Amino acid sequence: MPYWQDILSAEKIREVVTHVKSLSNVFTGPPPTALTIPPRVPPDAASIGRGKALFTSKICITCHGPEGRGGVRLTDAKGYPVISRDLTAPWTFRGGSEPEQIWLRITTGLLPNSMPSFAELITAAERWDLVNYVLSLSRTPPWEPGGTFGGPGQQADLVKRGEYLVRAEMCGLCHTQATRGGIYRDEFHLAGGQRVDVWPHGVLVSRNLTSDPDTGLGRWTTE
Ligand code: HEC
Ligand code: HEC
């Protein structure tokens, strides 16, 4: 998704926004009312302890794991995979990592995604205890002194680490076929067959990286 700042004026961007909003019925209802965020419960040991107990009793643990490391594979409203968030890495939170922002996420969830809303199940003050607990789990970010990656890329299991690298390096970008409309065909993940223009050398066709013995890498040795 490129940026348009240098191409369209602010006014033109607003016109495009108006058009994009007209494509969805999400914006036709009355405008939503803003939520009032109550003052934060001080993040002392008592509050963090209550938050920890709530984390277990209010099923956060089911999706985010006992250490809050997430990584559980769920599906979103359209059936696409969504991985529950690693709560020890607040810099990855989409809604922001400020205490108020986390409080809002627990209150509203990330609907219609798998992260549910807890507004009905947990009182506003208890949601602050949960925020305080979640923030108490924070690791030092990898770019700061003393920080480590400690993420899925650090797997000792070579297959899992390889899978992570294949995704991180986006091998599927070239090694997966797309439809004429440009939508990747998940059922052909890494099966090759995409034409890749390698200027000035010509057009190459990406290879099948699956373990099929005849058309893929099934007969290859590790070396
Ligand atoms: C049914 C599974 C499920 C439960 C239960 C659940 N979560 Fe989540 N949570 C998720 C998923 C999935 C995501 C990532 C959603 C996404 O990527 O859009 C997420 C994201 C988050 C985030 C990051 C929000 C952001 O801005 O990115 C926080 C914080 C969080 N959960 C806290 C909690 C807490 C606290 C609880 C318990 C009160 C809880 N979750 C219960 C599935 C769950
Ligand atoms: C920019 C597009 C692109 C990306 C990204 C890419 N590949 Fe490729 N790959 C190709 C093309 C095109 C070929 C076929 C080259 C040829 O025919 O000479 C190929 C060939 C291969 C082959 C040789 C297979 C055979 O049958 O000989 C392997 C193995 C491979 N890629 C693995 C990977 C891995 C692993 C990654 C990610 C780390 C990756 N590729 C990322 C385009 C890409």
C-alpha cells in the first residue's frame, strides 16, 4: 500500500475517504458515542496481583497462554488466521501500548476479530487491574540495551524457525500462485508457478517448494 501524501492534496484525500466510506454500511448508522475512560487504578503490587487472578479466571489465559506469550492460532470474522498477541511485547499492540489504549482494547475487544469485548464481563476498575498486569509482563524491546528477540524466530526447533523465516522473508510472495485478480491462492502456498520479472534477465517462473517428489523438492537431500 503506497502513500499518497505527495500525489494527492489533503482535500483530495478527504474526497477519496468519503468515497471509501460509502462502500461500506458500517458508517451509515448514528455516529458512535465516545467511551469515558475512568482514572487509572495505581499499578501497585495489589492491583497487578488482582489482574493476574483475573487473567486466569476471565479466560484471557485460554487465548494468550499462561505466560501471556500468545501465539495461539485463531480465525478472524472472514475465516483468515489470526495469531493471539504476545502480551510481553506491547510495541506490537495495534491499538497502542499506552495504559488507556490497552484499557480500551480490553473494553471493546478487536471485534469482529477473535479478541472479544470484556465490557459486560469485567468491571471498569478490574479492567485497569488487567492493564496493570499486562504491562507488568512487558519485556525490554529488542532495540533497547539488554533487550532480546525472544520471539518465534528464536525457536530451537529448526522446522519452526524455518517456517518463521519463510514467512518473515516472504518467500510466498513469489512462490505462491495468484489468481488473475491478484489474490494469493492459499491452497497452493509455496507451490510455485508465479511469473517473476527479473529485469533485464527476463521472466522466470518460481519453483515448487513443497515436498512433492515429482514437481517439488521431495527428492532433494538436505544439502
Ligand atoms: C478468544 C480468544 C481471546 C481471549 C479470550 C482474549 N484475547 Fe486478547 N487477543 C486475542 C487475539 C486473537 C488478539 C489479536 C487480535 C488481532 O490481531 O487483531 C488479541 C489481542 C490482545 C491485545 C492487544 C491489543 C492490540 O491493540 O493489539 C491485548 C492487550 C489483549 N488481547 C489482552 C487480553 C486480555 C487482558 C484478555 C482477558 C480479559 C484477553 N485478551 C482475552 C484473543 C483473545
Ligand atoms: C522475488 C521473488 C522470489 C522470492 C522472494 C523468493 N524466490 Fe525462490 N525462486 C524464485 C524464482 C523465480 C525461482 C526460479 C529461478 C530460476 O528458474 O532460475 C526460484 C527458485 C527457488 C528455489 C530452487 C527450486 C528448484 O526447484 O530449483 C528454491 C529452493 C527457492 N527459490 C527458495 C526460496 C526461499 C526459501 C525463499 C525465501 C527465503 C525464496 N525462494 C524467495 C523467486 C523468488
